[in-house]
Amino acid sequence: MTYQAIAALMFSTMMLLLLTGQRVFGVIGFVGAASALLLWGDGGVEMPFTAAIQLMNWYPLLTLPLFIFMGYMLSESGIAGELYEMFHVWMGSLKGGLAVGTIGLMVVISAMNGLSVAGMAIGATIALPELLRRGYDKTMVTGVIQAGSSLGILVPPSVVLVLYGMIARQPVSQLWLAGAIPGLILAGLFVLYIVVRCHFQPHLGPALPAEERNLSLAEKLRLLRAGILPLLIFFFMTGLFLMGVTSLVESSAVGALAATLAALAKRRLNGKVMEATLHKTLGISCMFMWIILAALCFGAVFDGLGAVRAIEGLFLDRIGMSPWQILVMMQLSYILLGMFLDDTAMLVIVAPLYVPLVISLGFDPIWYGVLYTITVQIAYMTPPFGYNLFLMRAMAPPEISLGDIYRSVWPFVGIMLVGLALITAFPQLALWLPQLYRGY
């Protein structure tokens, strides 16, 4: 067999095994290790071992459990609930105002967390019951929460962009800055859609009754204090890192410590909160490590076969596709993979293959990291098997059916496609901040 055929067989075998429902890290690791043994004999056993050592020596990997701990500490300690109360009062007079406030809550949570799962959990448990009780349309608000929570993997400190930076060997600070403006653009487009639709269809998002929103200015200002702690945490974590005061690992430690101190200051740090936070942090962190370990083994075999150069030659020389056509094809493949896999699995499977190809085609890998992340957001919400759809089904109350969830996402998928087209057509929307930060 040619090396190109072996690479194609490895990839197709992996996808076939994933369809059986086996764990992602088990499938990827098995295909990588088995291929190494079949190709190079007993010497192939060194590949999984080398991948494990490489992972253990990956110092930036320490950021993952610390960022995850920070997000769950803020969620479990109830700080997110106070944030929603603030948005609830300040935005309640607007038609669709509570839905707009929910998007605002999701942006703040994203800036403190870096994961979409935590945003989904907070939105489904705090915002969704309140929105339904206020007479908001269940289909619309279900889509609002799914779209808002997806911002967690784009707005800094995005854990997905940290992983992309590790695998693509790109500076995380540049990726975080690149994701900031696109994340705010998507949030702004979501808000614009909600306001315009509720203006023409007021029954979808009624304003709060006057007696609930007519609070004194002093009471409204008091509620604004709920936003002080998150802003301080975000500044100490991300601000110090971007100013060069702390390293990436140190900034994640600062964020974890700040979130713990915030829970302590609110008198909500107890054994139950700490146990729940540590349990969830350990589970998510171990999942990430196993997947990365398996992907390193798989990627090492792929590199040994020269698969990247073979694919580049196939698309450019044999098929004659242009660089932009190849880029579009790669984005479509992410949407297809998103029907079966989460963002981490997609990244570690195809990033070692795609990133060198993107660079060889002349595209900026920082800009591509943002395109990848937005495409993953779209894949998360695309029926029939989008990852966010089933998360929402598991967390939503009984009156929201799977059909409601499917119908709710299409307007927001369309908005995200518009956002993706904007960032693709105008790369400076993503690259302006990183270039400004670098001083040119």
C-alpha cells in the first residue's frame, strides 16, 4: 500500500470506530498505536510512550485544570446568579430585554470561564426558568441560551484556543486577542436579532411589568456591584497576562485563586461547593488529557507517513483546487465532524493535518484559529447530532421538546454563518488586536 492509502485507511477506520459509540480517546489512541505497530513493528511501541512523555512535559497544559476550576467555582458559588439579576433589572424594560440580558450574562461568563458547557449549565438552570416564567417564547429562548453559551469557546480565556495554540504552536495571547472582537461581533448580532424580532413580535419577549423594573437609581447601582467581581477576575487573569506581568500558567493560577477568594468573600465557599468544583474539574481535565495523549500518538504516525504533504499535493496539483476552495472544504468538514464529536476531539484529530496545510497555503494560522472556533460553534448547534442540542435536551425542563430545540437554533446558525463570512472576508476583524498588541 502507498503511504497515501495507509493514511486514508487510518482516517476512515477511526471515523468508522467512532460511529460505534466507543470513547473518543480510545478510538484515536487504538488506531494510532495499532498503525505504528503494523507499520514499524516492535519499534512502533515507542510512539505511544513518546507521546505520553511529550504530554507530561507540556508545561502549558497546567492551564487547563486551572481555567476549568475557575469557571466551575464561579458557577457553583452562585456568582453567576447575581450577574443575571443585574441584567434582569437593567434590561427588563426593553422588549426581549431579558433575552438580551441573557446574552450579556453569557458574554461575562465566557470571559470568566472559557468553556461552553459551563455557560450552557448556567443558562439552563438560571436564565431559562426565569424567561419561561415571564412568558418568553420557549423556542426563541432555547436558541438564545445555546447561541450565547457557544461564545465560551471564542471569547478569551477560551480553553479551545489554548488547545489550538498548543497543537498549532501559536502564541495563546495572540489567539485570545484574535477571538475577542469576533466574539463581541457575534454577541452583537445575536442582540440585534432579538431586539428586531421582539419589536415586530412583542409576544415573543414581553417587557417586565413596571412595578418590577421601576427600582430607585440607588438600588440599580447596588445591583451593578454584581459585575465588579467578574471584571476584577478578568482583569487580574487576562490583563496581567497580556501586559506581560504573568505567564499563561501563572495567569490561570491567578484566575483560579481569584475565583476562590470571590466565593470566600461572598461567604459561599464551603465543603459542598469545593467538592462539586473539584469533582467536575477532575473529570473534564482527565478527558482533555486522554484525548490529547491519543491525538499526539495518532498525529505522530500521520507525520511519519507524510500525510500532510500528500494531501497538499492531492488538492493543489491533482485536483487543482484553489487555496480558498481548500479552506472552505476544511470548514465544511468541521461541520460534518461536529455532528459526532466535541470541539476538543475535532481539534486534536484534524489540527495536526490542517494547520500545516493552512500555513503552506499562505493563510495566517492565528486567523484560521478563529475561523475554526466559529465553525465549531456552528457545528455544535447543527441538527441532527449537534453537541449543544443534546446538552440542552438534558438540562431543559420537560415542556421543551427535542423538536423545540431543533427549531430554536436555525436563526442563530444563520447569524453565525454571517459572522463567519465577515471574519473570512475581512481578516483584520480578527487580526487587528493581535497586530496592535505586537506594536505594528
